[in-house]
Amino acid sequence: MATQLFLTNTADKSQKNLDKPLRERIKQALMEIMTCPRGKGEKLSQPLTMVYSHHIKYKGKEFRIAYQYSEETDCVVVLLIGPHENFYRRVKNLVYAS
């Protein structure tokens, strides 16, 4: 069974605001993540230990893809896609929003 990929509404909206060549790079990165979810991203530290971050460099800027992986369901859930600036604060707000 192949790994399934889901984008949260926040991740979907954030990637739609990016230019087309960057969206293509993100699409390629998502395909790589699906082949090896634990190996492609770096696991974050407290309090986001259940989140992985994949790094992309585009036109001299750093972009990130934050995702969670469930081994039981073999499913990747992309939480957020965006520039590095304030990225982890935004991920934390998403994960711990009530």
C-alpha cells in the first residue's frame, strides 16, 4: 500500500500563494517525502516532537514543509508550507490551536 498524502486547508492555501516554479519544487519535495517520510525531514524538538520539517532553498530564500507521519496508517499530513521566517511559530500555533 502506498503512502497517502493529505494537505491541511492551511497548507493548501499557503502553497497556492507561491509562484509556479516554487510550487513545482514543493510538489517534487512532497513526492520525495512520500517515498521516505522519516528520512526526508528532520524531526523537530520540544514541543513539536511529532512534526517533521523538510527544507527547500529557492532563489536564495529558505522554505519549509512541516508534516506529521503516522506509521500505523502510512499517512503524511502536511501542516504548513511557507518561508522560514516565523515558520515554526506558525506551526506551533497550528498544532496547539484549540
